[in-house]
Amino acid sequence: MKFERQRYILFYYIVEKDIIIDGKSIINLIWKNLFRYFGIKETSKIGLWLVELNLEERWGILRFAHTSKEIVITSLGMIRYLQNSRLSIYPIKTSGTIKKIRKILKTFQLENKLLFKI
């Protein structure tokens, strides 16, 4: 039996107010959005997992099946609210390996520090 290839997305999020966000609330929000727009049949094929979430720098890494890349990116773009507060999630880069995503993350963190003077 062949195993399914995985893809990884590095994403960045912006929240309007300072609300308590954790990995569970983010992944539940993404799952609810997937069910709402794509149904149970498509959502069951995705295999979505939150690999890492940095609350201080507001980025995260998602893992999912390679055949559902467009569905996951679309779902992330359609998220607008969490706990009655505005939330925007921006996919930065998609890759086939976690090693490449971590390399991209280092350059993203460097650019972020230069842009926002953190």
C-alpha cells in the first residue's frame, strides 16, 4: 500500500484584538471552514494537521495531503472571524518537505524583523 505524499504550508495570521489563540482554536476554525465550503466528502481526504504554531510571531505550519493543496489554500483565505474578532490568515509558501519550509521560515522571520522592527 502506497502512502500519500504530504504538503506543508507556512502561514501568517493577523488578529484585530488581543484574544487568546491556541493551536486547537486555529485548527478547529480551519476544519469548520473546510466543512462549510467543501463538504464532508472533500474534507475527509485532506488529512490536515497543525505541525507548529508560534503565537508570539504569529505564524504556523500546516501539513495535508498533496492532492488538496488548492482546497486548503482557499479555505485559509476565506477565514475572517475568530471569537467575534477579525482574523486574517495568509499562506506564505507551500512545499513538499518540512526542511524547505523551515528554511523559508528563517528568511521570513528575518524579513519580518526588518519590516516591522521587532
